[in-house]
Amino acid sequence: MRRNQNRYGCGARGAGTENRAQCAAAGDRQQRIVWPGLHDANCISCHDSGVYTRADHKMQDYAMLSAQVRRCDANLGARLFDEDLDKVTDYLNDTYYHFAKP
């Protein structure tokens, strides 16, 4: 999702009265987004999953993984919400790295 507006047109600071119900419903739908799809839509444009599974991967812990996800977001100009970045980090950690979460 973009920082200033989510996919349902709801601003990051809240919706106007005409959109509050729509945005509340959108929040419910957003909770059900499949996070691998968010990853695939953004990360695969630069690399495939081999970067996560190679023997010499550079990630050493969850904090380092989270920082790398944020760097990739900045490099791509995707401007994902913090919660989406956290979900992508969790997806990568649960699928490939299995680091202890802080």
C-alpha cells in the first residue's frame, strides 16, 4: 500500500465522513491480503527467491532482514506502509530465514 493512500482510497490520516464505512470495511479486507502476493508484486522485479536461499546470504538476524526489506522498498520507490513492510519481513522470515523475532 502507498503511504498516503491505501488501495481503497483511504488516506493515512483517516477518511472523510463519506468514506468512513468504506474504509472500515477496507481495513477488514486488507487484513486478509495474501502477503506472498505483496512480496511477489514488489520484490521479484529485482531478484528471484534464490537470493534468500543461497548459502552465502547476508542476513544474520530479524533486525537485519527488516532493515533490508525497508532498503528495498526505498530503492523500488514502492512506499509501502510500515505494517506492510513488517508483513513482508514476517513472510520472508517464516518462509526462508526462521530468525527469532525481537
